[in-house]
Amino acid sequence: MLVHGIGVSSRYFHPVAAFLAEHGTVYAIDLPGYGESPRVRRDVTLDDHAAVVAEVIRMHGLVDPVVVGHSMGTQIVTRLAVDHPEVADRIVLIAPTLPPRTRGLVRAALALAVDTLREPLLANAVVLGDYFLRCGIPYYLRQLPHLIEDAIEERAPRIRARTLVLVGDRDAVVDRRFARDLASRIPRGTYRVARGPHVVMYTDPLGVARAIVEHARAS
């Protein structure tokens, strides 16, 4: 089960999903207000998103799926792991947001701007297309405070799921020190580095897919 970040949709998971599909069934959700999901006028919190993911897992009758979150998706998946521990025993946190150094509107915006310069053009086209044509700026701005005000590391000790924390070696938003520290706070946490910037599952889909599959099969 793939859970996307703020402003985007399941589309940016397509490259890694293609590799993952060689090893099992892949579900990629469009969260409320994103992608092909209906537009929403009310505010939707991270807890609301986590409840939706839990409901989708139950609706499809999935038993112990590996739930993968990217960026804001990691904040949702960690909430899922804490509040709905029965639905997933293994999770993957790709580029978990936000480190304290980028936790603030201006600092987060600057980090995202720097990272955009490191992403390939096609990845930027997918992301920006979702931002402007699917999500829309008003909804993005309503969602942003939830991302910025959340401290993912505070939930880490309460996560009982076997957890892989994965970060790109050129990520301008999430530094490796924060990702490594986050993994160390999770009782069953491990840490790996992939090749690429923030949207690392788009720039290194094979490497990320291999890491996810190995995590899924680990005893």
C-alpha cells in the first residue's frame, strides 16, 4: 500500500510500483482531495488521512500489508501504525518529514525549492502538475500547517511495526542524520540510503523497490 505526500498523488509512485508489482499486488491510494479522489472543502487532518488508509486496507481485506509512505505520507503512516496497529505489521518511511531544521513555513519552502533543482524534469512535471491541476493551491495551503506542525519523531517510540526508514543521499528536505535518528527511536526500526533527492522512489525506483521487498521478506 503506497501513501503519497502533500500536493501530489499516487502517480509519482508509478515507476517504483512497476518494480514492486513483480513481487506482489500493489495498491496506491489517492488521499482525500488529491489525485483522482473527490475534492474536499473541509479541512482534513493527518489523523483523518490515516483513518482513510486504515479503512481502505480493511475494505480490500488486506492482511499484514507493507504500508509505504513518502514525505507527508510518512506522517500519515506513522499515525496509522500507532492508532491502527492491527492493520499493518511492516511499514516503510521514505523521506520522513519534517526534520526540525526545516520545520517552519519559510525553511520548508526553501528546502523544497533547493530539492526541486535536484529532481529530474519528469519528476518535477508530475509533482507540479498534481500541485496545480489536481490538488490546487487552496487545499495545499490548508494541508501545509498539518505537515509543518507535526513532530514525527515523537511518535517513533510507540511504533510497534517493523519499520524501514529510507532517505535519498541528495535529499534537500530530509537529512540523513534525522532519518537515522528517527530509525533509532523506533523499537524495530532500520535505516537505509538510496540514490537521489527527495522524490527518491522516482529517481531510483529499482533501488527503492529492492529495499521495500527485502524489508517485506526479512524475518
